[in-house]
Amino acid sequence: MRARILEVAEEHFRRIGYHKTSIADIASELGMSRANVYRFFSSREAINESICRLVVNEVADIAVAIARTNVPALEKLDRLLTAVHRHNKTKLIKERSMHDLIVAAMRGNRAVIKAHVERMLRILEAIIREGTEAGELKVEDPAEAARAVNTAFTPFFHPILIEHCVQHGEDTEAGLRTQIRFVLKALGTSN
């Protein structure tokens, strides 16, 4: 039943927005009472956080899939950084209600966002470590390098910053390419 509640909530969030969706809307769609929904979720925030987790997991799943490919680490990093930016930008343009949900979670400093950032750091670290071990990258501390890469790409990953750039007509793709070239060169090669 939890999965069904989340399915209905997500559909409503995507269609009319998470701000406009009420527990009563979700309960009505499921043919149950609001109290019954609260048997499965302690609060509206618990539903929001669960949906937010589903949305950020889309990004992490993309990153994991790229990390598992059989290509050099530099190419993996390029693909991952590009894919994450494009995914987040697409959320803004085509799925505004989901973008707004993520922004609210970030502003609220929600645990789901902290967990997502940590997961993404682990993925970046694994790629950098792999590249270092293969002699492709010249990095002393892969964890530190992953944090630096993440910080360098905050303007291209953070939903609020992406929204700001789009609203002001900035070419995020050109900036992204420049930043990727810079970061990959900074990671250096041991050759």
C-alpha cells in the first residue's frame, strides 16, 4: 500500500504540483480516508521526502550506470558530469513540479538531499580512484578530488543555480563544457 500511495502522490505531484496536492487528493484517488494514508506515512513531509528520494535516485542511477561502463575514467567523468547537468536542467524545463520539490528539499536541508550528495560523492570518488589506479589520473587523494569536482560542478548541478542561469539566458552547455575540460585537465594524467 505504501508503494501505491507513493505512485498516486507522484502522479499528482507531476500533474498539478506538490504544493497543490493534498493528502485528501491522494486518499480520494485511492478510495481511502486521509487517516488511512497516515497509517502508512506519518506526515505529508514523509510523503514529500519519499517522492524526493525517488527523483534524486533517478540521477544517482544514471551516475551508477555511467560509472559501470567499460571506458576510461576521464570519459566516465565527462559523461557523468554532462548527464547529471542535463538531467537536472530537463527537470526544470519539462518537470517543473519535480524541480520545485527538489528545491524545497534543498532549502529545507532535508536528509534525503544530504544522502544523495554523499552517494554522488562516493560514485565520483570510485571513478577517480579507478582512474588513478589505472594510471590515467594523477590524484593523491580520490576522496578529496571527488569533493573538489563536486564543488566545481555545483553551478551545473544545483537546481536553483541552473534555474538562475536559464532565466538569464546563460548558455549552461558552453559553461559546462569549459568546466569539464578544466577539471579533467586539473586531475591530470600520470603519463
